[in-house]
Amino acid sequence: MSIAIPADLEKEIDKRITHYPVSKRSAVLPVLHALQHHFGFIDEDAVEWTAAKLELEPIKVLEVVTFYPGFRQSAPGKYHIRVCRTLSCAMAGSYELMESICEKADIDRSGVTHHDPIAVSKDGKFSIEFAECLASCGTGPVCLVQDDFHEAVKDVDGLLAQYK
Amino acid sequence: MSEEKSDLIDVQIDGEWHKFPKGTRMIEACKEAGVEVPHYCYHPKLTSPGNCRMCLVEMGMPPRPRPGDDPAEPDEDGHLPIGWMPRPVIACANTIAPNMGIRTTGPLTEECRRGVMEFLLANHPLDCPICDQAGECSLQEFSVEHGKGESRFREQKVKKPKNVDIGPRIRLDDERCIMCSRCIRFTDEIADDPVLGFTDRGSHTTLAVHPGHELANNYSLNTVDICPVGALTSNDFRFQMRVWFMKEVNTIDPNCGTGCNIVVHSRQDEIYRITPRENNDVNSAWIPDSHRLNYHWINSELRLTDPLIKDGKSHRQTSWEDAIELSASKLSGLKGSEIAIVASARMTNEELFMVRRLATHLDAGYVDIVPRMEKSDGYLISADRNPNTTGAKLILGLEDPGSKLGKIKDAIIKDEVKALLVLQENLIDDADFAAEDFSSLEFLLTSYPMANPTAEAADVVLPGACWAEKSGTMLNVTGRLQRLNQAIDGPGQTMQSWEIIRDLIQNTGGGNGIYSTQDLFNLLTSEIPDFVGVTWDQIGDLGMQLVDTGETIPLLEKERQRIAKGLIVG
């Protein structure tokens, strides 16, 4: 295991664990959130570290990481984009939006699989993945860039230009 | 049923009323009533997650009267009319209630089962012809009974990992897995080695071990037994034999004093696999891998197949008559005090009874066995690695088994003991003896299943049958009397120890009159105080507590705690 956890992050994690006095296992999600927030993704070392911290077998942590699409197992770009592909957005052109962003940001999605849904641009600036409903079905297609919500996206150049 | 009458609850199953103890699971009540409820995830020894949905049944309770209405009148047997619920319930995780009705047949249940089967088969590969589970696969069986016979699924099946090496003894085919999670619960709850889990839950749910970890605990192969499909297969057994070709014999495991109940699967006198057999007083439903896999030597090249006598420096084959006659003539010239017998606690009670007769007949100076005390594993493996030490103590009257071996060695060196009979043991490898220790003996006889260094030094070497090749009874560490049943015939001219000893007694001027292990059992149960009055039928398939040694089996103690907490049915 070779993961360096800063002291203040570990302090925060220790605090979160105390919220679950009955079973440390219940703290898996809050700990993973803290780790992803800090590192941007949860790699093998982070899984092992979490398991050791919560006195679990690593597989019990991996189960959680692989269940939630919100947890990333590989590094995203500087800006992470999530394009909604649920019905309304799909009908409003989310697949075209995805293609357009990939073309303009130089992202190759050919290697994307069910297990590894994230593609990163060559310069590492953008990463992208499909997401399920982002709760704005009337204004599709929609996407999230980091935590910014963009509705009825038509101008991809303008969208990308907002992120330097 | 021994419960108080007041604890019994009336439940109607498929139109007939039965009584069951309070707290009984619906599925167990149905089982007791002789009604099969198909299921995959439910296992009485594990917690019930209720995830496979195969055990859905119709359930009903007496309807609550509307305000102002009179309650319904019970019929002449005291049963109230049942109002059936419009939706099915799972039978595995729900308990019975007074006056409950359960319907396991009818359009609703049938439709549920058909639906569940269709979902399970949507992504299941149709590779039964090359699948080891075929013939003992719950998916196959329930598909025939409750499925549709053809698939409506025209889409692409989900691709998952195949032929995954998840541990030293087990291989995983994730496409065959139906996600019942029995194996995960077994490793979590019984083996205390929670290395299995589901990753990518959803349409790609995948059973997995963590990268770099493996399912390697000494109970791992039990997951193969409880896997209802062919997802987990044993490296030892896969592709070896179709299950319907094998003969199954209920017997007991001889690798330690626990005496795990097992089934030996064989074909044409060759053992192909060993599986545990449920016995709640011995091994629950499990067996350690190390015991299960310790059978390959039985069919090995190293088996002794013919009687041998020493001819100069080597041995030559001979007939049983010659070998026994030679042994008898050597023994006849000696005083009893010059003869020592080392028998084995791997022998059955019947064989030990013959050892006792032989010792009395020859008036032997020493009788002992080879002890095998190691450490218990805290689950099923007893500290005593002999299967029948308890029997040997009772029948041979040994207080401290093995304590006389040193004296026998000294007596041989001092020339006080001139003949040594080593029955079903190998003193050089398994006790503190060396080949030189035997050099001053006038006569050394051994019987053993395998070629071994003690036999190398012996004047007469007799091929003895191994545990799978004989019948009889053994007493486990707790004092439970259990049946050992013959599964296969021994190779070549091997003989069972009781036959060898009978012939020795006969040729040294003793009596005869024993023709079968049944005769022996009758003699044993009329002559040995602790055994008096026991009948063969009384022992049955699950054994009987004959004496109480005060020993316990750790795994059973843990299981009883889980039952008491209501976690499992048991």
C-alpha cells in the first residue's frame, strides 16, 4: 500500500467514522466520499487503505466503489463532464452532444466499457462520461461540468471556453 | 415433535392443516409437510437475504372483520377461513403465524416461478453439456419443473469473466452465477474469511475476490457444494466424471476424531470426489478441504496389492495362505510376553475387537496404538487426527494411547519382545521408530494399505484395506457411534483387518465362526460393556451418542449460538 493521506484528511475521516458507533462498515460511503473529494478518484490503494481503516476485507469496499457510478476508479481530467443520456435528453440530442464535446476536446471514447466509463482528453484537461437523469428533463440536453449545471446545451465551443 | 402443545401453531399448506412450532420459517414448514418449495439463495445454515425470489408462495390470514361486523366463525376443527393476499411472499425469510394459509400451487405461484426462471436464464449460458454441475444443478431442475422451455430473450447476453482462478482449489464462471450469494455468506459467516463479494452490482453483477486476494481457506470447497449452479467448480473434480455415472455411499471421514459425515462418489472402484453430508451433531453441513481431498492415495500406484514375504534382502509375492501360515508358525514358537501388537486408531471398532481377541489369544505382552495428537483448527478438525481413538480406548482398555510404544521399543532392543505385529500402522514414519530398532526382532509383521518403510523391514507384509474399502463403526471424539460404509472394493488381494486377524487367530489354534462384519458387530455388542445392547439400525445414517467424553466440536458450538440468536434455521 502506498497512499499518502494528509493528516487533516485522516482527521476528517476519523471524525466521520465516529458517526457510526454500531458498525464501522457503515462509514464506508462517507470515507470514500472524503477520499474521492481529495484525490479526485478512488484507486486500488485507496480501497485497501479504507478497508484497513474500517477493519474490512478490501472486497467489501470494492463492492461499494463499483456499485456507485459516482465513484471513479481512474483519474478524471481537470474538468469532469457528465452528459445525461436518459430518455428526454437522449431525444433532445445528448448523444450528438457527447460526440461534439469529444471531437472538440479531443477525447477518444473507443476504450470506454461498462467497468471503465470515463474517457480523458489527450491533454488531460477534460474527462467525460454519460450519466443518468440529472433532473431537468424539460431543458435537454443537459450536462454537468464539475458541479456546474448546463441546460439545453447547443454551443459546445462556448461551453468548453468557460473552463480554462 | 417434542415441543409443548401450546407452542404449536396451526398452518394450512396446500389445503391441509398441520402443526408447527412457533417461529418456523414458511419454507421449513412446507418441507416438513412434504411440499417442495424451489429456492436458490436460502440455505438453513446461512442467513436469509431473500434475494433469489424463487420461493415465492401465496399466503393468507384470517381477514380482520370490518368495524361492526361479527368475527368469522371457526369451523369444527377451530380453524378460521383464510383471506388470500393478492401478492406472493417469500417463504424463506417469513415465519408462520396462527391460522396462516400457504399455497405452493396455483396460477399465482406458477406464474411467479416461471417469471423468476425466465429472468435467471436471460443471461445464463446454455452450456449444460460442458458444465460440471449438469445433473445436480438446481437451475436445470427447476427450469424443467417451473420454467417455460424456451427463451423469449433475443438480446445480447451480458458478458462476464469466465474461468477465473479465485483460489488454489476453486474456479469461477461468472456467467453461470445466478447471484444467490450463498458462497459470500458462507465465507462471511462460517469460514470467517470474507474474501468474496459482488462488484458492479446491477445488470453486470459479478462475483469476485479482491484483486490480489484469493479464496484459500481450508473450508473453501464447501462453496462449490452449496453453489446451486456451475459457477463455482472444484479444480480437483471438474471435468473428471459426469455426476450421474457415480455411485454414492454414505460414510464418515477418517481424517480426524470428528468423523465428518460424508458421501463418497465413485465409479468402478475409483473415488472421484467426496462431499459433506449433513449431520447437526457432527459436522453441520461442512467438511475441511484438507480432509475432502485426502483420497488420491487410495487409487495410487503405491498401494500394496499382494501379500509379501521377505526373501533375502527383498520381498516376494505370495498367497494369503502362505503368508498367514508362515506368520502363525513364527508366532506359535513364542511366549505371549515375547509378542507385542501395535494396532491403529484408524481401525473400526469391529477390527479393534479382533485385535483384542488376538491379544488375548496370544497372551501378548504389549498392545497399543499410534496416537496422532495435533492442534484443533477451531472449526471441524479435531486435535486428535485418529478417527477412532475413543473406540480404541474402550475396546483395548487403553488409558493413555501411545504410552506403551516406548516400552515396546525398549523391550525389542533388550530382546524381551521377539515378535511385533504392526496392524494398519507405519511405525517408522508415524511413530518414534527407526529401521534399526527392528533388527533384533525374530519376526515383524505389518499390514498397511500403502508401501512404507516399516513394511520394508518386515518379514511378512500384508495388503490391508483402507477406510473406503471396509465397513464397521467408529466412535468420534465426542463419543458418537457412527457407521463407516464400504464405498469401493480394494485393489488386488487386499483384505480387511478383521479378516487378516481372524485368519491369524485361526491358524494359531484359535476358534473361528466369524464370517461378516455383522457377526463381528454382534460379538462386539454382546461382549464390550459400553456397546452392549446397541443395534445396527439404532446407529442409522446419522449415528448415536454412545458415551459422553465431554469433548465438543467448535463449529457446532458457534452454529448453536447463531441458531439461538435466530440468525439461521440450523
